Amino acid sequence: MSLPFLKRKHRLSDADSLPTFSRTPSPLPMSTYGLTKRGVRFFLLTTVIFLALVGLLYNNDVVSRYLSRRLPPLYEKYRQRELHLPHYKEYEKRKDIKYFWAANHAHSSGWGNVMQDFVMMGLLAHATGRSFVFNDYVWNPDGSQYSDYNGKLIPSRIPLSALLGGPMVGGEMPYGDNTPRAVAPGFFEKVCPNPTVLRVEDINDHYMRFDDGASATLVFDTWVKKINSVEDPCVKIDKNDIPIFEFWIFGNKNRMLPIWSHLKTSPIATHWGWSPLIHDAYQRNRHLFLPTPETSIAGRLLSSPSEEDYTRPIPGLLALHVRRGDFENHCQHLANWSSDWNAFNTFPEFLDKFDRPTDGGWGETSEKNMQMYIKRCYPSIEQIVEKVAAVRAASKDPLKYLYIMTNGAVSWVEELKKALADADSWDHVGSSRDLKLTWEQKFVAQALDMFVAQRAQVLIGNGWSSLTSNVVMLRMASGMSPDTNRFW
Ligand SMILES: *[C@@H]1O[C@H](CO)[C@@H](O)[C@H](O)[C@H]1NC(C)=O
């Protein structure tokens, strides 16, 4: 469409400069005025075309890979907004607002682990009636702007509001809940120049940290009592402290599941929200999750993007969480240590269960156990196809679309997509590798996958993955049927 214009432009400039063209008489009067006018018109046209091309190619993979040599985004707009939330003016004047800042937030690990920590700290702030002070999602706490990650630059820290929306980042609490809204650390430091600093080491004794009998609820209640005993409206945990809930608690169902009775009714879980940036990424790629059927105009209007209720499941979507890459080694490591699933992947009402082998050694295991771990943690294409067929057959709701959340290599993902499409008929099979994302969205894409997985009609997740378990927790909190949470 645009090429003829480009060609004409070239012909014109050739005619301008090359005398050979003067042999052919021009049908147009060669007045300076005419040429200038045409020149201007062509100049404008080509400018418009050039801009349109840039716009079109902006999301093209090849072009964005070229552009990715530029620096990662710093999400300044989000940071600025966090520093000027609408409730700050009022909170600054009020003396009755209390705050809780766990500055010892998890860092240098994947978003799944960091989110677990944020959930528990949000829950603690809410249970003690304090404003939750939200941290950045920090990869590297050394104060730098960018960090090297496997030879590629990533932001060292991302403002939490680029990932999340809702109460965790200062959104309103649900109606009737008078807990003060969340604030950013910058605001906390302004209103709390001399906070009471609590040390986790003083409170979490050996029993609370390591004993199988010490449930998360016991640790939680101990902290609620401790925080409630502090009169100071300003409470902070030192940034160098260990986490209140260390990672092994999240992997221990006996210790973790008791907290569910408290978490499931808390707005932290029931009103968990994603950022406008993630919602925009969802809209841009909606055809991958909810391919709109070619029906009547009325039908299309009803399913128009602007009317979509984000708290509802995505009808007909089966989401698969397929971890690849570093997980091959990781799954062997899990087998060698007979690791159990993440706690929120083990609700007793789930159809798929995992019986942790008890005959494993110390850092090694039998061949049989290893094969079992690989099948459930790092399934082959054949094993994936088989499981998908079984889950589809067992689903009460018809499943029509597949979306594969994966970090697998593009060629492997294409092979998997083909195998799935060959084995069964699907209206659409898409994957994370098909996503078209803006530069800012690229570095928070795991949140988009979570938003989609949270709302999929049925999910097949990885039992050892914290991303899966966070999603499953949110699905359970929103009242989706336990049968819709499946595992490899
Ligand atoms: C698992 O244990 C076996 C046997 O001790 C060892 O050869 C292998 O390297 C271990 N794998 C990982 C990932 O730790």
C-alpha cells in the first residue's frame, strides 16, 4: 500500500537530479512552483508513512530486539504517582493512621517468591489495622538502576504499582473496611522520621523458624500481638533482617495451610489487583486468551473488551504453566532432596496430589523417583499432550482455547503447540512467546501470565512453582471451583 508512494518519490527525485530523465517530456509543467508544491506534498506523505511504519513495526519482534539495545525502562511515571497518592494529604494531617513497613522485603529472587512475602506482609499490616508500606520489586538492592541478568540488562528495581493495582499499592479498601490505605516508603519516611524498629531475630525464635509444629498461623499471631503492643504509629522492620516467613514455610503444607482460613477472607487475597500496565498488555493480546468468535454483531458487542469484567473467569480457556530452561536442573535438584510442592498447591480438595517420596536419600534419589519428579516438574511434550487430554475430558466446562505460559525456547514451544493441535482440536493455541508487549511491559510480563492464569477456566500448573501457587491461591480466594486447579 505504501510502496507506490515511495517509488514515486524516488522517481521524482531522480527526475530532479538526473539529466537522462529530461529526454522524456514531462506531462506536468516544470514550473518551480509546481515542483515545490509536489515536493512538499511528497515530503509530508513520506513522513506520515515513515511514522506509520515505525508505529507498525514497534511491536515487531525483530525491530524490538534491535531496539532492546536501549536501556530498560525505569517506570518513572509509576514512581511519581506512588509519591503523590490521593490520600497522602489527608494522612499527613491525621494522627490516628498507623503504618507498618517490612523493609526487609525479599529481593534477588523471582517475582513468585517476592509476591509470597508481599502477601504475608500485606496480611500482617491489615490484621494490625496499619497502612501497608509497599516496597519496589527489587532484583538488585545495591542502588543501581540496571543490572546484568544472563548478559541482558534489566531494571534493578521496579515500582510495585507497575505490576500491581488495588489495595497493595494504595488503592481503596473494600467498602466497609476501615484499614488505612497503603503508602509508598517515601511517604512513610516523611511522616515517620523516627519509627519503632522491630528485629525479626528478637521475635522469631528457633521453634518458630524451624519446627514443623510451628504453623504460619502461630508465627503470624505472635507478630500481630507484638505489633499491636507497640503504641508508636510508625513500625518498621530493619531492611537487613531475615524474612518473618522464611521460604521453607511456603513449601510446607502442614505449616502454611492453617493461615488460609485467615487469608481467604482478607482483601489482600480477595481484592488482589494488577496494574493498568498489565491490563493494557492483556487487551493488546486478548486474541490469544479470548479469541472472539465470528458471531453476530450483537454477540461481538457483548464480548467487547471495554465491557470485560476482570474478576470473572475467561470462558473456555485452559492455561498451562510449563517451566523450561533452568528448571531441568532445578527439577533434578528437587528430586534429589525429595522436595514437596508449594503449600497452596496442596489443598486437600484438589484432584491432583503429590506424595512426597520418603525413600529418597540425602542429595540423591532412586531412578524411579527421578522419573516421577521429571514427569511432574519437567514434563515432555508427549506427557504434556497426555495430561492436557485428560484434564480437558474431566472439565465440567467446555475448554476451547489453550494458552501456554512458558520460558521455553521458541522452537520447542512451536513443537509443543503443533503436538497439542495435532492431538486434539482447539479453536486456538497460543503461548507467552506470541505476546506483543511494549518496552515497559516486557519486564513485567510474568504478571500478565499470572493475570491470565488466575482467570483461566482451568489451569494446569507446576506444583513446585511459586508462580503457580500464587495463582492457585488467588483462584481459591475468588471462589473458583477447586477442580479447576490441576497439576502436572
Ligand atoms: C542429583 O543427584 C545425582 C546423584 O547424586 C547427581 O549425579 C546429580 O548431579 C544431582 N543433580 C542435581 C541437579 O543436583
